[in-house]
Amino acid sequence: MTAVWHNLKVVSSAGFALLAACALFSSAALRAQATPAGAIIESTAQATYQDAGSARSVSSNAVQVRVDELLGVAVASRDAGPVTARAGPAVLHFGIQNTGNGPEQFILEPVTSVAGNGFDAVLDGVAVDSNGNDAYDAGIDQILPVPATTAMIPMDGNAVVFVLLAVPAGLADGATSQVRLSVRAATGSGAPGTVFAGAGEGGGDAVVGSASASALAGGQLVASASSVTLVEWASVADPFGGTAAVPGAIVTYSVQALVTGSADVDGLVVTDAIPPRTTYRANSLQRDGAPLTDAAGDDAGEASAAGISVELGTLAGGASSTVSFAVAINE
């Protein structure tokens, strides 16, 4: 039976999407005519004849044929593209369709160690979308026991599953990892035409379809990592209009926080102590040229005779922010 994918919104690559679309259109008529496994097809022949001028008819014995179960499955990634991941948990989404003509369970085997990976994620488990919202909900979506096997999926039915992963720490920004999900019919798989006697729906045989009753799809993780670089500099204005660092001169310190990498950083706070032999100049605190109050709690900054503190919050990868404040050299 030709593998068909009716309901997946996203597939793992443009090539697979084209292939799935062609399968859908080319086999639509066949799918409409598919006969469920276990159905009984019955045939009785009729004959009419003349006997001594009388019209007569006769029926043959009834012949019944039980439809065997044809095993088939399709699987594809449901992620729009590579999934950005940082150290810690990550989730890849896959959709499964039973393309056979009877209800079937499917065995799921994720593979995290793939040739060419920049890193290998650690498999934490496989879950099924229990509440049907297409998003993994810890504590709600059922974790499948090993070996991961779906519940019975009806003919043409679909299931969404989540491959749960752990991403190691210390990865270079942009490092990639392929994760593959192998799916096969629990009744059996193998060469097309392989028969599993008596294992089909309704007591008939189960027969492997043209796609070997197994399928493979891939998802990808992309490591997102960032670091923060702090650069500080000072400018001096002396009482005589020059730049000499003499008593009474004003020193303006600027501190730039730069995020390198693709990941956001959260909870970023810049602090600086007021240097010895200087006095903080009230209300000189700024962020990116915008003034901040010295008092705590009014805004993201605070300053005192001891030092300054500015909460930058979340900065995106590649972004920067500059904090500045002024002190006077004690006379």
C-alpha cells in the first residue's frame, strides 16, 4: 500500500514535502476505495435457463473472502525547521499516520547518534500528545514505556509524538544535531508481501505493504549559546576645559555589555564600584544615553556613594547596552 500523509502541516524537508504531496494526490482514489481489514467479501453466482418452456434460475454456493490486513505507516517531522536548543531539555515533534487498512500499533525508535552530528543529544524518552494540543505538556502527555509503542491507531488515523531530549552544556553556538525517528508496525515489518499468518484484523493474515511497514523521519537541533563581554572606558573633563585627571576633574565611566552568539541572555545586571578618591556625581547614571534615577525601585538603575547597579534584563544575541555614570576626583 502506498504511504500517504494526509494531515501533517510540516515535514522535515522540501523534498519530503514534495514526495508526500505527490503520494497524497496520486493515491487519493486508491485510498477512497480501500477496504478495511477483516471485511467479508461475498459472491454468489446466478444462472437462468429454460426447462420445457419454463424459465428457471439457480444460485451457486456463496463464496466468502476475508480481507487481510495490509501493514503501512508514514512519519514526518512536525517542526517548521531546525529547533533552537540550549543546554537542558529539548523537544522534537513527529507525526505518524497509519496508512494500512486496519488498526495497528507502532514501535518508535529514536536515534540520537547520527554521523555528521556536531553534538549528540541524550534521549530522555518518547511521549504521545495526550491532550491533542500539538505541544508537549510535561505531566500531562503520556510518557511511553520502553520500547516505546503507540496505542492502537485506526486505519488512516494519526498520532503526534514527542522525542524528549537533553542537550549537553558547553556547545558552540550553531552546532547541529540530527535526531531520527524510526517507526514500524508492531505486528511486523520487512520485505513487501511478507505474511504474518493469523495476525491481521478479524483473524485474517497481516501482509507487509509496498513500503515495508516501516518509515524514517529526521529532526534537527541547533545549539544556541551566548556569552557576555564587558568593556569599560573613561573620559575626563578637567576644570580648565582640558582632559587632565586633576583634582576636581569629572571622570565619566562607560560600561558596554555585548552579547555574542545567537541566544538571549536573561537577568543581566551591570554593577560598578565608585573608585577610591572619587565621589559619585548625583543623577549622572544613564543607560544608552537615557537618564536613570539614583533611587532604588524607581527604574532599572540605582546609585550611591558606594557604587552603581543597572538591570539590563534580557538582551538578544548580538545586542549591546551601555551604562554610564560620572565621578569627581576628590580635591
